[in-house]
Amino acid sequence: MTFQKWMALIVIVLTGLSVLVILPSDNDRKEKKVTSLKLGLDIQGGLHMNLVVDRDKMQGKTEAEISEAADRALEILRNRIDGLGVSEPVLEREGTDGIVIQLPGLTDVKHARDIILSTAQLELRLVSTLHESGYLNKDGKIDVKRLPAGIVYFPGKENRDYLCEKVLLTGESLVDAHVETDSLGRPQISFTLNPEGGKQFGIITGDNIHRQLAIILDDKVYSAPEIQGRIPGGRGVITGSFTDMEAADLALILKAGALPAPLKVTGQFQVGPSLGADSVKKETLAAIYGLLLVLLFMAVYYRLSGVIANVGLLVNMVYLVGALAYLKATITLPGIAGIILTLGLSVDSNVLIFERIREELKLGKTVRAAIQAGYNRALVAIIDTHVTTLISAAVLFQFGTGPIKGFAVTLSLGVALSLFTAVVITKMIFDARKEYQGLSI
């Protein structure tokens, strides 16, 4: 088999594989998707949040410690968001202390925000034997200034006040939390501690039988059961008047872990699915009109050679979309803009080649010699333009975030593939026509 036939076979196989990758899978069809491409927040709607570590509450910490806290917070948030069931979320670091979150397809913004920003600080404290009635002010509320040293006031989830002693155990010992139901079918949260925490929990419960143990989450007492006996194994239960959703959210937050530092929102916006669909419709029309105009121009100006260039352009589009689907890249509106820009870059290479071929034909060379010289002499200029574009795309990808990176990815892939289709595929088609006496160009 000749080299030309091998190249033709490779092109056919790559085209077939690209089409197969683009086609929706069984799961995609169930979700009524027409392709396997991942769609970004600006296309299918959802929530975008910019978070930063609250430096006011981390005074005295070095930049390295703040950056480390942001790294740990990112992993904890990733676990929480995975528990929300959001399809293909995006979580990225930004700067020293920033985190960017994109939740495409999300509808319940308040619920997601509560889960994301909850600190989930779990504490176990013994309820003090002091009676709170001796520390009330004129309004009938606890006067924290009058409390003895070592006694801390906490409000209860069910409108009851608690005076508690020092912290005996924290959520750092927690390894699992999940929702169960009690004998009456009410939701409760069962938690499991690590071996060290379990040992400490056994000592605490064994030494304080018939005393109340307050289970405190984010400075609020959720339950304060009386200790009936020593509890070995490091297992406990948080009870309270939970709804099913409250119990599930609380178990999720506890299991994911407490944030190492408080976070605050610096930016938030929600994109509705109708707005995203309208934007996609407009960009899709722009891409179609641009493609048709380019195809028409090439066919009219360069005649049959322009048709050959159009074949290479269409193959380039198939390869590009197939590569994005294979890499599971998220398609955003800037990404679609990068695809549209690729159309122009692909045609630009063919224009350089065709103009060179025209010059060679005017010098009296044969079709075979003109095609060969045209490709050889245009190759350096084509590589120069593609390399400079790739450098720009690399800078955008390195220093950009979110949508800018999406633009850089599609542009980089499009440039690399257009070099292949313009130089290899169209050259392969021309090689099959070298024996002809004339060339329509």
C-alpha cells in the first residue's frame, strides 16, 4: 500500500472516530442531549460564585497558610458539591486566596449557597449543671458577661438556651455521617469517629453518665441527649426536629468536613437556562452563517480548488468537535467563539497555499510542480502564523480563568488541527489530481 493510501485510510479512520465520539451515549440520550459535549454554565444556565478566604478572621496567618487553607477548602467544597449531584461542576483556585465555583444546570441557588458556605464546626460539650435562670438580664435572656469562666452560652435549635462547659471533642475526629430513621420514622444523623476520637468518646460517656452531652454545630445546640451509659466504638446519633432535606444536608456537610477557614462571597451571578439557550442560538447562527460565507467565498474565488479547501475545513470542524468531546472539555460561549475563529485560521492557510500555486502556474510550471512548490513555499508562513497563535492561546490558558480558558482550549485545538487538515488532507486530494493538465484555481 502506498503512502498516499495509508494517509487516506488514517484520515477516514480519524473522521469515523470523531463522529462516534460526538454522538450521544445512552446516558446522554436519557438526558435528551443531542451530542456528548459537556455544556458550560453560560449555555445551560446555573450558578457562578467567586469566594475568598476571610482574612479578617485569619489575622496573624502568613500568605502560605492562607493559600494552604484555600487549597483545603477547595477539596472540601468539591466533596460537598459532589454530594449535591450537580452535573459536571467546575471548581478552580484563583490567586492566593480565591476559589471559583461554577454549577451548570443548578436551579436551587439558596440551597447550594447554604451548603457551600456552611462552616460545619462540630463540637461535643457537657451541659453545665448551673441553672440558666441565675444569669438572665432584664429582657429574660442570658447575660454572657455574668457567666463564670469556662462556661459558654449556646442557643438551642428548638428555642432553648444551653450553658456548656469546655470542648471535649471536635469534628476533626469525624470520619462518616449519614441519615437514618428512628423508631418513629423521623430522620436522624448517625456519625462515626476515628479510632482516637472513638476512644475519647468512650471515656467521655463513661465518666459522665446521667449528664447531658450537647452536640453543637456552628454554635447552635442541635441535641443534648442524656448519657445513659458508656458508648464504645465511636458511634453516636444527632437527633432533632429535622426535615429530610435538613438531615441530608447536615450529613453531607459533616461528612465532607469543616472548612479550614471562613469564606466570603465576592461575586455571584445566576444564568437562567432561557438566557443561555438564547445566547447559544445566536452564536450557533453566527457560526453557521460564517461557515456558509467562507465556503461560498472559497468555492467562487478558487473554484474547484476552493471546494477541496472546503472539504478540509469541514473535516477540521469534525476533528475539533470530536477532540473536545473526547477530552470532555466544557463548551462555553467563548469556546464557541474560539471554534468560529478557527474557521478563519483554517481558510487562511489554504489562501496562502493557493496564492503560491497561482504564482507558480504563472511562471509556466506544470500542475504537479506548481502544487508541490506552492505547499513547500507556503509551509513556513503557515507554521509561523499557527505557532504565534498557539503562543497567545497558551498565555490565555495559563493566566486566564473559566471562560477565557475555554476559549484558549478550543483555539489551540483548532489551530493544531487546521495545520493538519490544510497541509495534509488538501495536499492528499491534490496529489490525486497531479496528472491532470489543468487546475481549477
